[in-house]
Amino acid sequence: MGSRAETMEEGEDRMNRIVRRLPALAACALLSVLCVPPALAQQADECPRLPGDAGLSWTQRGNASFLVCRAIDETGREAFGLYLAERSPFEPRRGNREGRGMLAGQEVRWYRGEVASEPDTLVRETLVSLGNGQLMHVWLHARDPAQLARNQQLLESLRFDEPRFTSN
């Protein structure tokens, strides 16, 4: 029984040493978070920058092989989005051509699309080949032609300077 009592005392001593170190460990953890340089803190956001007055915010998903960015308005509706990867499921169809535009420094052709669960939503899609071997599938959603034109103008004004969109 003496050995069990010694083991319990050793365990209590070990626990006390750990508890005494917690404030120092917590301070180190807090400092490491607070001292992250701003440039490193922003690297997680890989979607193109939205203008401050756009009334939109990005939702982002992805990993090393793909990136999905969705621009969401104040009501939670998607205004536009993009999918970046080596391949895209979108295949433009000549019969669905709707117009031309400029995106990521390239002339593009927009195609009519649809959202099966929202048949009244106006949809335009395009595909852009980037210099780094990636494809960018881009889409627009709108409730009416005026909103579609605004969303398209905003999307086409974005700068695609982030590393994932360039050949560097």
C-alpha cells in the first residue's frame, strides 16, 4: 500500500507542476497569435479582393487542388462565384452564347446557364484558362437583367492578383 500512496503523491506533484506552468504557456500562445504579421494573416483569403462598396462578402472553400469563392450579398444570395482547378465540369455550349466580356485580362464569352431549383434566376457562365495551367469557371446569378449587368460589371472589374490566379 505504501507504493500506491507514493504513486498518488507523485501524480499530484506532476499535476501541480503542470498547473503552475499554464499561465506561461497561455501567454506564449496568445503572443504567438497576436504577433502574426498582417501579410501572413491575410494569406488564408485567396479570393480576389472585392470593392469595399460592393455590398458583398466571399465565402471560400478549397485545398491545394481547388478553390471555390462565392460572393454573397447582405440577404445571403449568391451574386457570382468562381471555381479554380486543373479541370472544370463546365463545358460551354455554342447554342448558349450570350455575349462577350473581359475577365482576368482575357476576352471571354458568356454562356446562358440555369439553376434547377431556381428557374427564374438568370445565370451566365464562362471559362478562363490561366497562365499557370489552371482553369477558372466563373458564374453570375441575378433576379433581373439590371442586376445581372451590375454583377457582371463588378465581376469583370475584379483584379486577379492573388498567387493562385497568376502564372508565378
